[in-house]
Amino acid sequence: MDSISTGLMEAFRLILTLDSDLVEIVLLSLQVTVTAVAIASLIGLPLGAWLVVNRFRFRRLTISVLNALMGLPPVVVGLFVYLMLSRSGPFGVLGLLFTPTAMIIAQVIIVMPLIASISHQTIRDLWAEYHDLLISLNASHAQRIKVLLWDGRRALITAVLAGFGRAIGEVGAIMIVGGNIDHATRVLTTSIALETSKGNFAFAMGLGIILITVAIAVNLAIHTISKTERASTW
Amino acid sequence: MKLPFNFWHATVAALFIATSAQAAEIKVAVTTSFYNSGLSDLLLPVIKDDLDLDVQLIVVGTGQALRLGKAGDVDAILVHSRKAEDTFLAGGFGTHRRKIMYNDFVFIGPVSDPAVLAKASSASDAMQRIKATASSFASRGDDSGTYKKELSLWVAAGVAADDLSTNWYHAAGAGMGATLNVASGMNAYVLSDRASWLNFGNKGDLELLYAGDPTLFNQYAYIPVNPELHPHVKTDLALALETWLVGPKAEELIANYRINGELLFTFNAVRN
Amino acid sequence: MVGGTTILPLELSGVIARVRGKQLLGPIDLTIGATGLTVVMGPNGAGKTTLLRVMHGLRRISGGTVNWAVEDGAARRKQAFVFQSPIMMRRRVIDSIAFPLILHGMDRKSAKIRAEDWAIRVGLGHVLQDWAPMISGGEKQKLAVARALISAPEILFLDEPCANLDGRSTREIEAVLKQAEHAGTRIVMATHNLGQARRLASDVIFVHGGKILEITPADRFFNEAKTPQAKAFVQGDIVE
Ligand SMILES: Nc1ncnc2c1ncn2[C@@H]1O[C@H](COP(=O)(O)OP(=O)(O)OP(=O)(O)O)[C@@H](O)[C@H]1O
Ligand SMILES: [Mg+2]
């Protein structure tokens, strides 16, 4: 297809000229997504571990709800956050609609269940391994969660990166709550949607290629930092 | 779990940057057709220079723009659907309506032109020709001013709503660009605002077949949101922007704005 | 003895352990006094692991009582357990050994100094910085012993700690256990190794079919066991 090859060339052109608008858009994409994933991880990782080490009445139900929330269409989340943040909604006074903060809130809601659910599965296996030792050493619940998260960190990176992947490629929710405002809330995905709607397929493809490149770069960077690829480690 | 202090620091900082407001900014809901014209790219930097004002455009359909205004989520709206605007004002959601400019709607269709729209005598005639030949027609089918215009044209042409639930009428339920993409993919006729058409990058076998009937004129109006309902709206800034939009500098820029050499807008604001 | 009140003796009376209606153990009546090195013996599936876990509080009991001289929470902090298949944390050897100390509030630096000392005592000086799950099976068991002894427990349960060790390593561990015993640690250990039992035991608990058939001073057990099952076991015959 013609648009795909021109898209590649467009992507190269955009990268080589270091188009200032593009840089702004990429940075905002990263800022929103990284912040959202960081917050979602802060909630989701301990939640996943907490669900493993605690036996309580609605545990199975909670896990089922988390798993179901993973399948929530982002547009529905967007609509929900929009209604919450709208001036006529309960949190309207905060004036957060159409700001990057609103986009972060929506993305946290979208990726938190995913991160919690994947980390729950990961931690469950590790807990089966560590259970006797931690009980024997009389570790408190908080200590169990801490140890499981720390020792499971390499596997948990997968959960975080899955969250990152879902967030960076998300368009439905952030379009609604961010408004795709130029120089304010425009990110890579909303730009792609916009350019596609304008029939600028090559440009849209170019942005798509940049999106993928950014996502791969972040994944590689995280893996390098965490040294997962080093053969000598776990 | 222990992460370097710097990481949290950066995260908190990022959040803070995300929430902290910039100098003077105003949110205006505008229609897709206006945005797609590219005129805003020309106007906004000049407004920024003149008024030191960041105009943030929320690009949506007319219906959504009006809803944002009603909810107080924007400070002003710029739309093109007279009836809906009047209802909006009657409900007390806006302070007043200010005409700014108009452009026009155009009939786009396949080069082969099976309905011979090129020979149409009026907008109504064009609609009837499409219906008579049962040629594929792509409609916005959303909540936009363009869709409302299209529906009123069908009524004026004597085509009943029932006649539109046929296999040649395709409601895209999407914005102008997406609908043009549909038309391009199906080689269908489509009603578009001229600006979206001229800026559209995926024309394929489509071309402009009919335009010029005065009923196709498309009046843009600016309505500030009523601060009595929403005390937080920036009425001062909305009025400053209005004054600028109807001023001589805006007239100069709007009236001379061209895409591919074609003039697009007729400035018709009345200054007081 | 590490000072303060002692958690011993440990008293089990009428203890029964069941899994889904199936009785695995009991009823057990047993007292573990303040001194000695008790060896738990019996054929595979006899209930040795189950008994040790019941004493340590890792397995819930379906009947009877397990009582320490102090309340359970305080007692738990003065016990340690070496599992039949050693649990290796995803950490370096030195960090794994230091783990119980750090968990209970010691600062990292002092904990590591003591961990290094213990690693050397059990013969792990050469793998200090290796990843614990990667070391050999025998090294893992040594690690587990060091990790159990580092917090100077009042009582130490070991579930076949030398199962994967060669003769030399077995002797090294035995020496460490003897030292611990002299330092006042009560030891209860399951083993199949008759030679080891003869070398270490002060008394023997013989378990068979979930029941304790004999509780005897070691020399009496090896020379004049009362039950036919124990006799057969001591002679290395198949126990029916
Ligand atoms: N969770 C469980 N569910 C079902 N059966 C169990 C469970 N735990 C132990 N058993 C059974 O209880 C019996 C005693 O097991 P235990 O592990 O105590 O034996 P053991 O004396 O330690 O044997 P080995 O010398 O092989 O380690 C066995 O028959 C075992 O299959
Ligand atoms: Mg066993």
C-alpha cells in the first residue's frame, strides 16, 4: 500500500527534522502515560499482592471484578470520567476536564485493573513458593506484600509494561476527557485519530510508526534498567 | 518495594506540571468543519500575540459543542446550526449570538457522477437526483450541524425520512473526515463543508460536483457561555476574543483565507 | 539459652491432623523438654513432616492442643524451621541468609556481616554473591540451615536437612548443629539417615502410620526397640 511506504518516509522526515510540535506531542504522551502507569502501579501492584496474602470473604468476587474491569471499553471509562469531571458533575469544581490530569485519571482507571490482575497472578505463584518460609518467619501481612513485590519485581515489570502498552495506545477515553486540544492535551494517539479523520493517511501512519518506536524504546529502556536480559540474573 | 527517590520526585513533578494552569487561557468548543478548514491554525497564533490569550479548541460536533456549553465545560462555542443555537439561547445557556462568517456546503461525489449532479439546478434538485438514481450517499448521521443541514435539505427536496432507510443511504455516525473516508471508500455522494473537502487528503475518485445554492450557505456564530449559570466561565476573556474575532484584523485574515487558491469564508460580522 | 523466658516445654495432647476427612496424624501426646536433640524417624509417608509442621504451627490441627510455655506469637518468634525441600528466595545467598534478621528489624549492614559469618560456618563462603535459586541442591540445604540458625532460635525444627548432602557436607552440617545444641538451641530433626541419628540423637520419636510408636532415649531405641516396626526400621528392613 502506498500510504504505508509514504507513512514510513513521513515518520523518518518527522523524526529527522525533530518537528517541534511532534516533540511536544510525544513528550505529552509520555508524561501522561508514564504518570498514569506509575500511579496505577502504586495502587495495582500492592493490591494484586494484597489479594494474594489476604483471605477475606469477597476475595474471589474482588478478583473477578478486577478481571472484568480489564475488559472495560476505554470509551466507557472516558465517558464516566467526563461525567465526573464536567462542570455539572460531582467533581466539576476542580476544573480538571480537558487537562492532562483528566487524561491521567482516565488512564489510571483503564490500566490499574490490568496491572493488579497480572500482578495478582504473578504474585500468586511466588506466594505458593514463599508461603511456608514467610509464615515460619512470622512475617506480618505488610512484610509479606513487600517481600513478594520486591522478589517478584522482574516478573512484575511485565505487568507494568502491559499497563504501559495499553495506556500509550489508548485513544477513546483520552479523546473524550482531554479534548485533543492543540498544545494542551494533544497526544500521539489523538493526533493519529485526527489525521486519519482528515484523510491524511500517510501522516497518520508516520505518527503510528513513531508511537510504536516510542513504545519499543520505553520497553527496551525498562528492560535494560532492570537488567532482565542479563543472563546471569534470574 | 523501593524505587529511587528521584523516580517519585519526577512523578510528583509531572503531576504538578499536568495540573498547573498556564497564564491566560480560554476553552472554546468548535465544530469539526471549522477546525478542518485550518483557519484556526492561522488565527490562534495572532490572537496569542494580540491578546496574550491561549485559545484551546475542543473540536466536536455541533450537538456536543452545545452540550459542553450547557454544562459549563467551555467558555464559548463557535457553531453553525441556527435552530440549535436559538434553542440554546432560549434556554439561557448563552449570553448572546454573534455572527462571524459563513462558508458553504458542497456536494461531493464520484467522478463518474451516476446521478449527474453536475447538471443540478439547485440543492433540492441535487438531492432528488441522488434519490431518483438511488446512488450511494454517505451521511454524517451524527449530532453535527452538517448532518442537521443535510436533513433539512432532504425535507426541502421532498424526500421523507423513511425514504432514507434504504440500501443506498449510509449513515456513518462519524465526523466529517471519517464520513469523507467512507464516501471515498464506497465512491458515494456526500455533503461536506467546503473547507473539510479542500483539506481532505484521501480524495480518491471523488470530486466537487455541485455548489452555489444560497441555501447551502453555512453561517458560523459565536456564543459566550452564560456566567450566571456557570460563575467560573471566563466571560471577560470570551468577550475579548469576540471583539477580536469581529475586528478588522480578523476580517482581513478570514476573508483572505485560501486553500489551494480557493477562498473559503465570507466575513459577515456586524461591528457595533 | 538466649536469656529471658523460655518457650519450652512444648506440649502436644490429643493432637489430630486431618485433610478432607482423612486422618494423617494422631492422636499425638508428646512433650518436648528444654534440652536435647530429638530425632524423628519413620518410613516415607509416616507423618514426620506433618508432625514437625504441626509443632511449628504451620499446619492447622483438627483436634487436641499444641501449647508452648508462652503465648503463641511470642513462641513463634523463637522458632526456626528448615524445610524438606529448601525454599530459595530470589535473592543472593548472602541476602537470603540475612533475610530473617532484616525482616525483624536489624539494619542491613550488621545483618550482612552476620550472614557472611554464618555462610562461612556452613561452607557457603565461595557462593556469597551467587543467586540463591542457582546454587546446588546441597548448597541450598546449607543455606536453609544458616538462615534458620542466624536468628538464634530457642528451638530449631529440621526436616531431613542432609537429604541432598554428600558425606563431607553432612558432617559439616552435623558439626554446626552440635554447636547450636551446645549454645542452647533445642533441636527436633526428621531424618532417614540411621548413622546420623546415632551420631546426633539424644532421643528418638518413631512415627508410623501417623502415630507415635516409640519415644525413647536414643541408645535404647537403637539397641532394644520395643515395636516390631521400629526393630525392622533400625535393621534397615522394610517396615510393614
Ligand atoms: N496436604 C495433604 N493432603 C493430603 N495428604 C497429605 C497432605 N500432607 C500430607 N499428606 C499425607 O500424609 C501422610 C504423611 O505425610 P508426611 O509428609 O508427613 O510424611 P513424611 O513422614 O514426612 O514422609 P517422607 O519421609 O516421604 O518425607 C502421607 O501419606 C501424605 O501423602
Ligand atoms: Mg517428609
